[in-house]
Amino acid sequence: MKDVASQAGVGLKTVSRVVNGEPGVTPETERRVQQAIEALGFRRNDSARVLRKGRTATVGLVLEDLADPFYGPLNRAVEEVARAHGALLINGSSAEDPDRERELALALCARRVDGLIVIPAGDDHRYLEPEMRAGVSTVFVDRPAGRIDADVVLSDNFGGARNGVAHLIAGGHRRIGFIGDQPRIHTVAERLRGYRAAMTDAGLPVAQSWVSLGSTAPARVAAAAAAMLTGPDPVTAVFAGNNRVTVTVVRVLAAHGRPVALVGFDDFELADLLRPGVTVVAQDPATLGRVATDRLFQRLAGADLTPCRIELSTRLIARGSGELPPAD
């Protein structure tokens, strides 16, 4: 900083103001300081800055799987809000493993991130209580925290699934299958609850063979769909619990001999270009990420906020697959 000040012909305090974006510097002086910084290759010592201010200007994001298309827009939205606040985002994937989630979250805390955004894999987050008491602001996204009181930003999984299944029922379907992810996952349980509520509202029974939960591996989903479509009481429509399930069901239905209606939870790329286009219950992952990160930075700014649950609405996008009539 002394070298920069000497080359720019200013005092150390002026260099500090320019580097930290503080007011009180004329545009011409700021230009000279910036030119000196570039000429000398000056870089701010962030380690010293942390010791002085007690903040790292970093936030951590724990995702389920960064390769999942759902999390790409969410990750980008978190990054953009963090960047607008002058913070760097560090992220990692839990792979839906509670132990890995805990390990990753605590590793981020050990690196002194200012705050955490967590998409939970587990159902017990008491391990974060000491970190939160120590000042690590934490917001949960997509699924609520387990056994602690914390902010959470969710989609209306129950209402979205209920509307999607009601849409199929309104089209004349009475035998509707549900294929979902692991039952321990909060979003899966809520979407299954919405499916059952829509069937109950319409006075329709749900046969045990019409519901299949488990891995989203294509082989498992394809076998479940085939069983529903070829059993003694075959379904005429399928409600798919997430985008990965939907893609596999689309492949199964393409090889099936009769038309079967399909509504999926989560939109996905090219869904509108298939024939028929895939009807979906769409949530907005970017808004989930943006709202959660805004909440996080409100806490980091010192706002005295009571932990709350923010639930965002979903919307049904009709493209054709969910509007096919029953084949029998």
C-alpha cells in the first residue's frame, strides 16, 4: 500500500478508501490510485482483512447435487446475490448423504464463512447450533432444517402436486400412478401427500401398486413405470415426482403401445419440444436461491429476524402430455 500511495502521490488512508470502496475520494484521485494498483500488481491481503474486520466476505452453499439441472439456476442466483454484496460463494454437493452434508457444512464453517445456505440431506441439524450461536448465519432451502429453529425457503410441494394430479383427474383419469424419489426426503413426502389429497378430494381410491418410491436410477424408475402400465389394473396417467423421474418415464411411454397421460413435478430442458410436450408443475429454483440469499444477507447485516418459513408458489404448465384422455 505504501508503494501504491507513493506512485499515486496520495496518503495511505486514500489508498485504503479506494481499495475498500469507501467515500471521500475524488474520481481523479481514485483513477490515479487504480492506475498505480494495476501498474504495481497490488493485491489486497484478505487474511489481514479478516483479522481486522472479523469477516471473510464468503458464504457457503451445500447442495444435493450440482449436476442436477434443478440446482444450476439456484446456485447461479445465490452466487449473483452474494456477488452483489461483495462476497465470494463456495459450494459443494452432499450427494444426498447426511454424513457428507454435515462434513461439508462444518468444513465451510472451519474456513470461517460468514453464512451458510443448506439444502438438507439429513433430518437432524443440531450439529450447526454451535456455529449459529458463534455468528454463522444459516438459511435452509428446498427442505426444512431438522430439530433446530432456522429460516427456510420452500416451494409449495404439497399444493403443486395436488394441482397437478387434480389436472389429470379433470381430464377424466381415475387410475393415476405416482413415481417418486426416496420417501425420507421432505419434498417427496409432501408431493406424495398432495397426490393422495387430490385423489381423496375426487373420491378416488389409490391402489398400492400405483405408488412407487425409491431411487431415481433409470432402471428402477423404468421398472416401476412398466409395472404400473402392464399390471391387472393399469394406470392411464402418471404423476412423476421430479425431473429425473419424468425423463425416464418419457422414455418408457415412448415405447408403450397406448397413450398414457403424464404430468411431472419440475420443468426440464426441451420439455416443450417433445411430442407431445410434457406438462409440468414448475417451481422457480432461481427465486428460491435469491430469496434465501437475500434473507441470509439481511441477517449478516444485523437484522433482528425471527426464524421463518417462506413458501413460494408453483405453476402448472400444460403442454400436451397431461391433457391426453384416458385410453379406456
